[in-house]
Amino acid sequence: MTIVPWGVRENATVRNQPEVVMSRIVIIGGGPAGYEAALVAAQLDAEVTVIEAEGAGVGQHAKLIAAITPKVSAFEPGADIIPGAVKAVDIKGHTPGHSGYMIRSQNKSLFYVGDTVHHFVVSTHKPEWPCGFDGDAATSEASRKAVLGAAAAKGQLIYAFHFPFPGLGKVKSKDAGFEWVPN
């Protein structure tokens, strides 16, 4: 599980995908999200190295780490984060513990896809193309295709924060890939 600076938690796996076994993780740049990722990876028995710019490091963030550690709670893939409103969705491949979130209110829903997609043209038109930030390119490709395919089939409203502001829209099937349709 990673907590990104604005409080979004990541902790998921994609069903029917091979399990990724972490043994050694290198995190470049700490900050709240990087150090939280280091804590979680260490809890999963990975050997963790955090690389920071000179003068920055664990000492600078020790108070933050000590303060947030007891407040961090992991959740299982598919968990209801807020029962009836926010559910974790399994999306594996980008980073260990990466999740999407299905957000529901009354009869409407919004699917927050996290780092599943990184560019509104490349990630949709060529979902098989890897992103340099994906930890497991093959698993990320499979996850990206599955997420986009399901969203296109259902006409699901998506929030993709890497896409042009405001990052809200839908995808539709096009040729061998998909096309982003901003809302």
C-alpha cells in the first residue's frame, strides 16, 4: 500500500495474474509517498533502498514516518474503503499494491484508474506499449487492456489524473486499442 501525498491509498492485485514477489525494491526520491512505499515494502519482507538527493533523507522525514506509521492500515483487494461508496479495484503491474477505486453515488459511478494509464493518446491507442514507470511491463499491459476494455464495454466514466485536465471521460474501442473521449 502506498499513500500518495493527497491521501489516495494503493493496495491491489489483478485477479488471475501471476503474483509478483518482491525481494529488492529501490525507491528514488522519498517524500511522504516514497517513505510510505518503503515502509510497506519492508513489511512485505522486501529489502528496501531509498535514494534521496544529498541532504535529504530518512532523517528529514523521520518524524513524519513515526507519525503516520500507526495510522496506516492495509486493506485487501476488493475491499470497501467506504462501504457502499468507494471500493478498491485490483490493478496490478504499475507498482506493488497499486489500486484503482470505483466511486459510487446513487446510480452513478466514477472509476479512478490511478497509474494504469499515463497518456491520453499513447495509453489508449497503444495499451500494449509499456510506460517507463511500470514495475512489471507485461502485467501492466494486461491490466491496462482489461481496465480499458471493461470501461469501454460498460461506458464507464473514468478519472485519469495523468490525462488533460480535468481527466474525466470515457474510452471507446477503436481499431486494436481504444480512444479517449473527454467528458
